[in-house]
Amino acid sequence: MSHRDFILAVHDKLDEMRKYGPKNAWLYLPCGAFYFRLTRHVCAGKAASTIDLANFSIAPAFQSKGYFKMLIWALEQYAINNGIQAVYFESVLNPIVDRYLRSLRYEEAGQHAIDCLYRRV
């Protein structure tokens, strides 16, 4: 699966969720599985519309090939183009993922959102 096809599949799934519901859904692709939510969260004390990535896995054959980086880019671009205020990663328990997201200026969502990171777009 090319990066372009991957980004299009993510955007198509988010479009489907926005237009027809439900507001939460899995996307299964050859490169992995991704659980998205379209919702609202309080991020650093302010309410925001969000795209959540609540769970994901990258298939072993696709790891270290830029798919997570492309996923972040796809989510941020979708949010920007569709009036969604933030991208939100729920329960970031993997320390490698945590460090990477923080290097991209993702920050803690707040005291009631333990292990959750977000970035306003």
C-alpha cells in the first residue's frame, strides 16, 4: 500500500464517519488497523472538536516505513481542511510513541486525560 493510498483511505474513512456516522469506527488496511473517533475534548482547559486516534497497530511488514508519520500528517491535514480544532491521541502508553508525539509539539491534554496527548491545528 502506497503512502498516497494510505492517506486517501484515512481521509475517506473520516469523511464517511462525518457524513453518515457512526462517529467512531475502525479502519482495517493491509498496513494496519486504526480506531478513530470524531468528538470533543477539553484540551488544556478549553473545549475543542477533535479527531481521536484511540487505538492503532501497524502491521510488522509496514513498520519503520513512515506509516505512523503519514497517519499523523493525514489526521492533521484532515482536521485543518474540515474545521476540526485538534488531533487527540488517547492513552499513549508506548514510550517511543509518546516521545515522538511530544517531539511534534503534542502536549498533555489535562489532569483528567491521563496519558492523552493533543495538538491544536
